[in-house]
Amino acid sequence: ILTSIGIKNHKKNILQTDLLKGKTSNTLDKNIFKDFKKVLSTVFQIGAADTIDSLDNFKKEFTARYDQQEIPILLALDPLSGINYPLYSDNDSSNLTDGIQFKSENNTNIIQGSLKWNQFLGEKLINALKNNEDLIQITQEDVNPFLEENKNIPFSMSSLVHIYEDQEGKPVIFHKFSDGPSSSTYLGRFCHMDDQLEESVKKALSEEESFYDGQIIAEVVHNPQPRVGNITIRPHLRKYEIPIINRHNADSEPIYLNDIMISVKNDRIVLRSKKYNKEIIPSLSSAHNYNLHKVPMYHFLCDLQYQHVTPSYNWNWGMFVNYEYLPRIMINNVILSRASWLLDYDKIFNGKKASIQVFKEYLTEKNIPEICVFTEKDMELPVFTNNALSLEILFDHLLKEKQIRVLENLSGQYKTVTKDENGNLHSNEFLIPWHNFSSKKKDKLTLFPVKNTVVRNFVPGSEWLFYKIYCSTKVSDQIIKDTIYKFANGLVKKGIIKKWFFIRYSDPDMHIRVRFLTTSQDHTLSSQIYQLLDKYLTREMIIHKIVLDTYNREIERYGETTIDQMESIFYFDSECVCQLMKEAEYTETPIWKAAVAGINRILDDFGYNMTEKRDILHQLANGYGSMLDDHSKQALKDKYRDHRHQTLELLAGTDEFSKILDIRSKKTARYITEIKELQSQQMVKSLVVSYIHMFINRTFASKPNIHESILYYFLHKSYDSLLNIKKLT
């Protein structure tokens, strides 16, 4: 039949069948769900939460290459010249940043951060094993000391549970997992079977979208292989779609990959549609395991939906996971983890020849139930140890894996709550969707309107000349303050250039980016620059290479009406940083002190009072602080205690850097006034944050992001301290 209608090569994977079974009643008692919700709230605050390190690694690599630039996503993830996804990379170190690192640099702190919980759990486990108990009953009072507010719970999730009754007819719930970031993740694939379900899912998705503030929620559309279509299939559920290779639904509004720009702002990977000039939040309304497929763009977009939210919650034994026997874990009437037994090939056979008979004797010796459950990924297989065929299957898995775990069979201990019209009992799985209304609302991205009224790109030979000077971090300060600064000042005095500025980058190699705005298209300037740097390039060989490139203005970041003013501010800031570096070297003062004074002066120049400065730095400190592991957070507190008095003295403005900062303040005053007249308060604040970020970038030769996290924390705590002192007086 298939051949006759033109379908060839149909040996397997041809038919996909779903069954929608009729029901007379399918309502759960609300009290069951109410009790379960209380336990679930506890699980979220103590349970081990999965994280996606790949996103943190990508942010780090993107920031190292492009800093806060916005670039096309197709360029960022280009398989030849872009960032491979997933990826891991390291940073250099510096004196001030010793002991401070972002989470992805050291995953060993995950266990350290929950040391008290592990100690509590270990005591419970040891007592249970000592007393031959097969159940660890945890009470609410037990876990209260360990509860921590988890701000990363998604707004929408679904929980997969089995519901039973005990001998007294009371409900018993087995919680397998809770998964997000959308309640549609598992329900989407069944919507084609039930119109009522489809409408319910669409209603839930509409409520999800109300959680966001002006962002576009776009469905990722991709079918990597025909045989996984049974999982990826779902009807048109969202207004917007991002098609990858596949076509979008006819009723949707497509956002093509060549329309998407990407940047990293405030520790957040941001996607923006050029067409709609709005932030995009990708979403996948299917349970497809995209990690198994090798399309980086698909993998990246699907990972991105979990940004700053925890993907899933389930019980995790942590450091005790390899114990030979683990009892059942319960809170109230909810089973969080089934009892389980670890079967180890070497321990079972202990040098003997592997045989089913020896295997069966071991199972009997360890009192492993005659009926247990073997799991592989999300699949479960009942095992009957007194059945030859069933035992052989388990034996074969042990030979292949060398170490497997079997779990208790709950169906043999409890009665299922589902039955047909004839009273026959059936196994069940319930998928419970829910919304977390206490979840933190997503902040709206500050976007400047773009009307293409100013020149965006300046190619070599135009009025802006842009050079990349590749060198090590150790010599970059010397090249900037001793050579480029002196040379550029001479060009300004001669009227050859109007202004210039520099920034530091890694893409991935460390280099200095210098931009000159010429008064005329003087082609001799390029030769002068090469002559200036020749001794570093050919004789001393501390410059690796020099590249003349196109200057692409960041219009979306600085605004069309204020890009000229920001470039002028960067000019005077570059002069200032060069002078600060010279002064710090001459007086043997740590450069971080100049940075503290410089940030405080920027906020003063824009007219912020102490409370406003504290609030801005609080937001910045929290953003960067979320990237630090627990050990680094404690190290940061210790550093502030050591440097508190020095920081407060710097805020008084009586330091050796004040005169240099006075000059910058006077030169930038005119442009700051123009910016405040042209932009709203929110846009001005966004520009101030960018200004501070670039000032720190210029000031530090290495690890600018970690320096930011430290300086923001120092300033936030100092402003808070000064405000408290003011209240007392």
C-alpha cells in the first residue's frame, strides 16, 4: 500500500499512533492537589536544581569577544568563525580578583554550598541503615532550617506524578519530577488529539505571555529527524515562531534567524528582532530532547528558554547517590524518591565467572524484592526476579553497564486510583500544569528607537579610522598610556583628528581597539600609525599584529540622537583613564582605587543623589553577583571588610585622582546636558550604566567583568553605609 502511493524505504518508523481513551470521570480531589502543592513548595527550596552551564560559558565567551556589542545571531553562532555551542573557556587572573570567580569556572562548590543539608541527610540515611528502615520520613520542621527562597522558579511548570491509595484509602503521591519553563512542554504534543486540551494549553500560554513585559515569546520550530516527529509535532500554539530549516506554520508570524540580533546585557543573553525592535524569548512547546541533536542554533535557542530559571526539580541524593541501598524518602504523603539498590558487577561476582545463578543468589541475599523496577532514561521496566526471561534481561544490562540501580515497585504496595468502567485497575501518570504567580517578572529591555538617520558603519578610508592592536594584557597599559595617548593628543593639537577613544577586547585574542575621527580623509595617518607602532611590532615584538577594520557603531545601545555625544564622552574618558593609569603608577596606588573614584564621579556628573546611586549600584551588584559561586560571594564580603575604609575615603573626593576626574567632569558636562535633554530618564540611566561599564573596561587590563562585580559590590555597600550614617545623624 505504501509503495503504491509513492512512499519508499518504509521498513520501520512509518506509523505514529496516539490513543485518546474515553472517560466517564477524570476529576481529582482538589484537596489532594492542595496538599501536594505545599510539599512541592518545600521540594523547590531544598531539592537539587538542574542548571545549564553552557549558557554561562557562552555568555563568558561572547563577552570576551564582543563585550556588550549587539551582533547578528548568525554571526555569533557561525560554525566557522563564531562561538561553538556549547563551549567552555577560562579567564586570566589579577591581584584584586584572586578568590573571586564565576560559577562555571568551578563546579566543585555546588556540594559545598549545601553542606549543612548533606550533613542532615547523611545523618538520616545512616540512622535508617543502622535500624534496617526502608523509609526516611522527613517533616516540615526537619527542613525549615534549610529552606532558601529560590527566585529562579519559572512562572509556568508541570509536575509528573503517580497517585495511589494506601490500605486506609488515603492518597499517596509519587512525585517523579517538575519541569519547565512552560506547562506546555509535555502537553503540546497531545493537542492534536483533543480540541479542549489545545484550547486549555493556548489559554495557559496566554497567561505565560502576560508574565513578560513587552517581550515576544516565539516558538522554536525544528524537526531534526523524521522519526522524532511523534515528539516534536504540535499544533500552532503561539503567535510568533522561529523556524530553523523547517517552514513555519501558515498562521504564525515568522521571525527568521537573519532578523535576530544577540547581545549580553546585565548578565542576560538578549535576542532582539530587528523587524519588531523587541526582545525575543524562545520557547519549545514539546518534550523533545534537543541535547541529543547537533544543530547548534537549535540547541542554543532551546537552552536559552531556561535562562535565569531552573529547568527542572526532582529529588537528588547528591553525595550519597552511590550508596548500595537508599531508602524511600517521603514528606507527608508524598514520595520524593523510591527505595533503590545499586547492583555492581565487581561486587556481585567478586572474581567469579558471571552467571545468572550467582546473580540470583546475590539478589536473594540482599533482600531485593521479587518485583522491582529497572529504569533507563525515562523508561521503566518491571523486573520479576523469579522469572527466567525477566532476570536474564536485567542480567544482560548489568553485563553491559557494569553498574545499574533497581527501584522498589510502588504498584505492589499501593492501589492505583484509576480504574475503568468494569472496575479494572490501571496504572496512571498525571501531568499537573501550574503557574507560579510569585515568580519574578521579566525586566523589559531598554531599547533605543532606530530610524537609520545616522551613519552606522565606517569602512577603512572614511572619516573614522579603526585599528585593532593585538598584544598581551601585560603590555597593553604601556602601549595605551605611553604611546597611543601621546600620539593621539599630538594629532588633536595639529587638527588632524577631532577625537579618539580606545577599548579593550578579546575575540578571542587580547587586543586594543582604537578609533580616530579625522578632520579630513588624510591617508597619511595610517602610515603614521604603523610607523608609531613599528618598534613594538618588528623590533620588540610585543605587538602580534595590527588590523585596520570597519567601525560599526552600536546605535541600539547608545541611541541615534546621542551616539555623537557618547563618542565625545568616550574621548574624554579615554584621556582620563590614561592619566589615571599614569598617576596610579607614579604614586604606586592600586588602579582599582581610581576606578572607584571614577565611577562615583560619573554618577555625580549625571546628577544622581546618594539614594539613586545606591539603587543603581544595587541593581548592578546583584546582576554580577548572581554569576559568583558561594565561595566567591564570601570572599567578596571579606574583601569589602578589608577595603571598606579605603572605599569610603575615595567617595569623599580627597584622593590623588580628584584633579584628573575634575577635568573629565568639565569636558563632559556639555554632552551630559545634551543627553539628558534628548533622552528619557530610563534611557539616560541605560547610557550611564554603559558609560560606567566602558570606563571599567578601559581601566583594567584583565578580567574587567570580575572587577565590575567587585567594584559594584564595594560601591553599593559603601553608599548603603553612608545613607545609614546619615539617618543616625
